Amino acid sequence: MGHKNGWHIKPKETIRDFNKWSVFTVAIVLFMGLPIYTIALRIFSGPGESWQHLVDHVLLDYVGNSLWLILGCTIMTLAMGVSAAWFLSRYHLPGHRWLEWLLILPLAFPSYITAYAYAGFFDYGGSFGRMFQALGLQAPRVDVMNVPGLVFVLSVSLFPYVYVASRAVFVYQSSRLMEASKLLGATEFKTFFKIVLPMARPGIFAGLLLVVMEVLNDYGAAKYYGVSTFTTGIFRAWFALEEPATAIYLSALLLGLVALFVLLERWQRGQKSYALASKSKIKLPKIKASPPKRILFLSIIAVPLVFGFLLPVLQLGHWSVLTFHKVASGAFLGIALKSLGVALLTALLTVMVALMTLYFPVWNRLGFLRKSGKLAILGYAVPGAVLAIGVMIPTLGLDRWLMGVARELFRADVGLLLNGTLGVLVYAYIIRFLAVAANPIQSNQLKIKQSLSDASRLLGRGPWRTFLKIDLPLLKPGLLAAFILVFVDTMKELPLTLILKPYDFNTLAVKAYEYASDEQVMEASLPALCIVLTGVVPIVLLNRFILNDRTD
């Protein structure tokens, strides 16, 4: 018999409740989840010939380096992000309005570009050595082309994820709990670690999960620094060894590692109730710090800002001036316009698909499909290299089938119709960034009163007309935030683009990577700086949506 809203329902009820939105919901879930289903199914086909060699010689390096990167970046991003968020939320500091959004700007820097900047900065004859020479001193040797150096680069690039998540919680931390703690004789330091930090743990962990996802997705920085990770191993298996089966096995292991962290985040979030901190609408009052403390707090805040944004920008700017005449050309302008075009197209289509995944399941009347839209937004938890392989395998299979049909029916030999096209690349982008678009839209959607939609339905308007007339106008802030986020992420994406891009199509990210791979790091600065500049303005706008508060 079963329950109507569960998985076990009567066949007659299924037929009665089935509508066109049920079809659209299933289609979206299948279409967006195809790469993940492909990876899961191909595991059973067995590994490639070199799999045992990889297990014996390099798999431990992949696992060990990836775990060290996760551990190191976790510690550093927590230290930088949480401390900066707390100091700006709790204390009156000079220039706090500027610092609030300046600390988000490192998000405009792709981690591989930061890696190029620091490799040149600390290289022989680099800016670091010249500064010491100008002072008449011998520069110490700093080697960043290793695992600790990569941890540093990734951390100063990704700490804003933790900062944004932490500050969003700290600003509305319960002042009553703080006062009660002080009345019981606890110091500010003890109150922070005993009261504030545990209450903010879910938000902080959510930001940290994004950091882990980006660390596991990184290819450009790890490849350039010579650090073997799962992502570099997947590229090597696919391109150098030409063994898709081995690449799929590595992808499956990486997906398992990602799933472990996602489950860990869900587990810790579900252990306790944090309603008091999350529902408080009264901002935490700020207190005045003594001058020595102000200097200390500002110095701590300045560290990630200087190393995550200021130094890389200055280094890239210096190189761009030196190499502008060699890099700037009509061809480079064409690459820049193509990058902008594909990012704008991806952002637009991704927002449209995100709306479908949020509304189609609601409009369908089958209870067991109501939450299926969440399956369509798993792409952000899948590293770009894994996703690219998951897209390439079914599209290659479809291409072979189409070539066979053309040969049988029309006696014509045609090439690949899907693979190596812009359409497949954009499709992969949409899957990758669908969750990025869905989150701000869903947050905005929760603020719309259900009574408005109910009133429209009572007046005889269907779900589609109600959406166009009621929901869509009210969703504009969330739609704009989603568009901005996807645009910025598409401009920065590298591993997915490297695998799926058309042969004659280049992006700024790929061009910067190609220059750096050819040991032309200075020439890589102009495309890298263009990516950063196109991300700065959207990142400033992002601050208005995520950190939508002003403190005195």
C-alpha cells in the first residue's frame, strides 16, 4: 500500500498524479546527472593495463599529497578566515567597511594564477630577491614549488570561502549568550572558544567544505608546482597513458573522497541544534579595542589580504607592463572576447536550468520526485577533471552511434559531431556550476511568501503563469547573484576546459596555463590579469548579496 508522499505508492495514484512536470523533472535529473552515472557504471568494466603499476608506485603519492593539501589548507584557511571574520564582526577597527569586501577579492584570483605569481616572485632574479638586493642584503632562498608551497598558495586563494561563511554567522551571533558568559566571569578569549566558535561551527564547516572541493579540483597549480594529486593523475592516465579505464578508476576514488567530506559535513551539521545563533536578527554589538590590540588585529587581517590579493596583483601588473607588447594582439583580443562570451552564455543557461531544478519538482504531483532536484546539483561536488571524463564518455559513444547511422543510411563518413564542440563544453559547465546558481536563487525563493503563489493559483493561474507574474520578479536579486557567481567561476575554470574545449577554441584560463607550461610565466600575466579584473567587479557585487549588512 505505502504512503502517498513516500517511495512506495499505489500504481493508480502514480498514474493519477503524473503530469508533464514529472516528465521534465526526470529529464532534468537524468540529463544533469549523466556524467556521474557514467563514472559509476564504468567502474564495473575493470581498470586499464597500467592500473597495477599506478597502485604499486604512485597511488600512495596521489592519496598522500591530496590529504596533506586538504589538511594544510584546512588549518590555514580556518586560521585566516575565522580570525578575520571575528575581528571585523566584534571590534571597532579603522577602515572596517573597506576591509569587509577587500577580504573577498582573493576569490577573483584562480589558484593556478596565484601559483604562477608566487613562483616568479620567489624565483632567481624575481621581485623577492631584487627587494633584498636594493637593501644591500642577501636574499634567503624560498622554494614554493613543493607541497607546503602549494598549501600556502591554495590557502591564500581560498580563505574567503571560510571568511564569508564565518562572518555571516558571527554578525548575528547571540549577544545574550556573550553577556551571560561575561557575567559568569569568562574572558573574551574563553567566550570565543567556548560559546562563539561552537555555535558558528555549521557555517564555518560549510565554507570549509567549499575549500576542500576547490583543493581537490585544482590542476593548474599542482601541475605547475610538480605535486602529484588525484587530478594530475587523472590527466596523466587519460592523455599520457591513453587509458580511460584507469582515469575512471582514479576518478571513482576521488569521488569517494569527496563523498566522505560531504557526508562528514552533513553528519556534524545534524548533531545539534543551532537555532539561537541562526535566527537572531540583532547584530552583535561591537566593542572598542585598545590601540595595541587594534594594531595586532589589523596585522592579522592584513596577512591574507596582502598575500592573497595585493602581492599577486602587483606581480602580475609588473609582468604585464614588461610583456604587453609581445602578448597583446588581435588574436589575444579574440580569446578574451570568446572567454567573455562563453562565460555569459554559461551563466545565462545555468540560471535557467537552476530555475527548472527548483520549480519543476515542486510543480510535479508525485511525492517521491519532490526532492529529486537535489540530485541534479551534485556537479559542484565533482572535480572538473572527473566531470569532463563523465561527459566525454557518453558523448563519444553517441558520436560513434551517429557515425554508424550516417554510414548505414547515407553512405557518408562524418567526423565527431558532439565531442570537441562548444555545446558539450557549455553542457559540462552547466553541470559543474548548477549548485552555485541554485543556492542564491533558493535563498531568495525562501523569502517569497507562499500566500502570494497560493492567491494566484486560486485566481485560476497555473504554475507557469504564477511563476512568470509572481515569483520571477521577486527573484531578481537571487538571479543576479547566481549569474555573477557562475560567470566568475566559468572565467576561472581550467581542468574541465582543458579536456573538453574545441580544438580551435581558447579561453584566457587555458592561454595563461599554456604560457606557464612553456615556462613563459611573465607572458602568462596578461591573460591572468584579465581574468582577475573581470572577476573583481562581480566579487564586489557578491559582497552585497552574501554580506548584506553594515556595522558601525
